[in-house]
Amino acid sequence: MKPDLFEAPDYYNIDDLLTEEHKLIRDAARAWVKRDVSPIIEDAAQKAEFPKSIIPGLADIGAFGPYIPVEYGGAGLDQISYGLIMQEIERGDSGVRSTASVQSSLVMYPIWKYGTEEQRKKYLPKLASGEWMGSFGLTEPDHGSNPGGMVTSYKDMGDHYLLNGAKLWISNSPFCNVAVVWAKNEEGRIHGLIVERGMEGFSTPETHNKWSLRASATGELIFQDVKVPKENLLPNKTGLGAPLGCLDSARFGIAWGAIGAAMDCYDTALRYAKQRIQFGKPIAAFQLQQKKLAEMITEITKAQLLALRLGQLKNEDRATSAQISMAKRNNVDMAIKIAREARQILGGMGITGEYSIMRHMMNLESVITYEGTHDIHLLITGFDITGENAFK
Ligand code: TGC
Ligand code: FAD
């Protein structure tokens, strides 16, 4: 892969709206991605391997639990800092951002928000340091967009719970130490359970042959009569709203992360267009290429402003789930369109691993599907503005 020459676009001087602390955090993450992610990520993606060597670095930049209080090992930062860290990581690779999103918003968040003090103290510091890695099991083979239909269930056996079922498409599953698993009790109510690797009957086979998110490990979570200690139940929130609350936090991070992937594609295409000579002049001089680049920076700028305003609302605890859905949907769609256009600007070179664009483009096919598909988020907005629920 070519050396990482990334220069972040900031067409509307959005940096002026950030605090010095935001910029320091963002710049530290940016420098780390340049130094430790960019040189290895293409090889990891080609080999379809998650590069475990970057786990300590992710912990060091505060990517595991950015907003989790310091007393539990988190970084105690605000939501805009969290977003900026996700943006920088996804600038490197969406799969690496996935690992951080799952660890922070889908594993640490539910333990912090819905767990007991004992659970917080036992799990959060180890997850924040990367000593333990987590996964989040909501999706099932027959229940993706409709997680409320899940069939994974547990029975109360008196001194423990007995868990049965299977989860599919689970990021980090093949190497996770713990999994936050959503399952129904005997009354059909959804609860979260912390399942630990090593529990008898718990297995995590890897899903192979992905063309997308190749530097992130994806797999299944299979439970065959797994005895889960009663103290591993998350007691403080039940029902589908519990996992969906975690998704709000992760979707917020994705709305920022997608900007990172888009910025990288734009920056790469702009540099290439200025250098590549055809018909005696740089291709950047042709109006068709200028149209592509001008539209890219316009869309990136709009997405940056959307994310920043959402971050302000989230800091004030005023962001609604529907507002988060709109930002996730818009910004991922923006990024995937920019990746496709940027790839064309590079001509044949765009399909090679010399440049990051094709990898971003393929990664974003997962990002537009997970954490609620493009269609589902549109229907969430539709429900919010009309009051008519298309899911029922
Ligand atoms: P519905 O009846 O509307 O709601 C059930 C309960 O949940 C509440 N609720 C929410 N709570 C918090 N946050 C949200 N975003 C919420 N949305 C709904 C709702 O108020 C209700 O509460 P209550 O107290 O009345 O029971 O549920 P529904 O069955 O009609 O489904 C609604 C729908 C389709 C929007 C929802 O299920 C959905 O979002 N589906 C998409 C599924 C999804 O996003 N899966 C993601 C799996 S995890 C993942 O992809 C990780 S990828 C990670 C990575 O690698 O980065
Ligand atoms: P389906 O729900 O079967 O949808 C198929 C198509 O039908 C989509 O286009 C969808 O938009 C459309 N559709 C569905 N319902 C409607 C409707 N009501 N109206 C209109 N159109 C509709 N899940 C986890 O729990 N944890 C993870 O860590 C995780 N990581 C993932 C990593 C990767 C790489 C991928 C690809 C997925 C991951 N997922 C994870 C699962 C992801 O959240 C689901 O794939 C996603 O929610 C969609 O579910 P599905 O694939 O079953 O598609």
C-alpha cells in the first residue's frame, strides 16, 4: 500500500467549533492510525485477519469506552470526542472501527448502564484496557431487522440459567472473551446475559469468505445448554428497548465513522486527480472530475455538520433515536457513494490494494447493512415524522 499522506478536509472550518481537547484527542487518534494502522491494514484485509496487535493502541487512544467514566477504566470523554475517535479509526478501516464500536457501545455500554456495580467493576476495566474483548449477540439466522422475534432463550434452573440458541453475524465473536447476549426468558421478555468464553456448550465459529470488513473477525455465537451464573444477568433494563438503547450509541459512532472513510476516499482521489496526467493535463482539470470532487466535499461537509450537531444534542442528552437513525443512514450512504466515485477517479489503479478506496467501498457494504439497514433507518424516520409505524 502507498504511504499514508492523508490530509483531513475541513471546508467549513468546523475545527473552529471544536474545543482544544477535542482536537488533541482527534489528532492523537489520527497520528496513531497513520503510524500503526495504515501500514498493516491492507495486508490484514487481504489475508482476512483481524490485526490483534493493534488492540493495545486502540485502548491507548481511548477507543474502548471513550465516554465510560474513568472510575471504570473508561476515558470519561464527551460524545463529540467519542465521535471524533470513531471518525479517525474508520478513516483507517471500518473493520477496526467495528471492533471499537462493539467493545464500547455494545459491550461496555450495556454493562455500565444495565449492569450491577459488581458487574461494572469486574468487566469494564478489563474491557477498557483491551485485556478482554467483547461481542454483542442480537442478530439471529432468522431475525435480523426484526430482532424482537428472536428465539434464543433461557430457563431459570434455580441456581443458574440454561441458555440455548444461536446468534449470527457477530463482530469480534471468534476471539471474544465475553459476549453480551440478548435472549428471552420463559415469559418471552428479552434480557441481557454476560456469557464468558470457556462456559461449557458455548462456541464461536468464524464466518469465512466475506468480501467486506475483512480485517474484522465475524462469526456465530452458539449456545447449547450453557449454564450461565445468575449474577451474569443484566438486571437494570429489559425488553427490546435494552439492546436498541445500545444500538443508539453505536449508530451515533458510525455516523461519525463513515465520515472518516469518506474523507480518506476524497483525499486520495483529489491527490491522484492532481497528479495523474491524461491528454496532456492533470485529470483534475477536466470538468467531469471536478464535478465528482466538488460534490464529494459538499456531501462530506454536510455530514460533518450533521454529526457535530448530533454530538451537541447527545452531550445534552437530547438526541432522539430517530435523529441518530437519520445521521447513520445519511452519512453511511454519503460515504459509500463517495467511495464509488473516488474509485472511478483512480481508474484501474482504484481497484488495487495500493490505495485504500476499494477496501473502504467494500467495507461500507457491511456498514450500510449492520446496526439497522438503510431501509430500516428510512422507516424509522418515516415513523417519526408521520406517526405511522411501517413495521407493524
Ligand atoms: P418497537 O416495538 O418499535 O420497539 C420495542 C421497544 O424498543 C423501544 N425502542 C428503542 N429504545 C431505545 N433505542 C431505540 N433506538 C429504540 N427503538 C425502539 C421502543 O420504544 C419499545 O419500547 P417498549 O418499552 O414500548 O417495549 O420494535 P420493533 O420490533 O417494531 O422493531 C423496531 C425496529 C425495526 C426499528 C428495530 O427493531 C430495529 O432497529 N431493527 C434493526 C436491527 C438492528 O439494528 N440490528 C443491529 C444488530 S447489532 C449490529 O449490527 C452490530 S454491527 C457492529 C459493528 O461491527 O460495528
Ligand atoms: P434482513 O433483516 O433479512 O433484511 C434483508 C433486506 O430486507 C434488507 O434490505 C432490509 O432492509 C429489508 N427489510 C427487512 N425488513 C424490512 C421492512 N420491514 N421493510 C422494508 N425492507 C425490509 N449483529 C449483531 O447482533 N452483532 C454484531 O456484532 C453484528 N455484526 C455484524 C457484522 C457484519 C459484517 C454484518 C454484515 C452484520 C452484522 N450484524 C451484527 C448483523 C446486522 O445487524 C444484520 O445483518 C442487519 O441488522 C440486517 O439483518 P439481516 O442481515 O438478517 O437482513
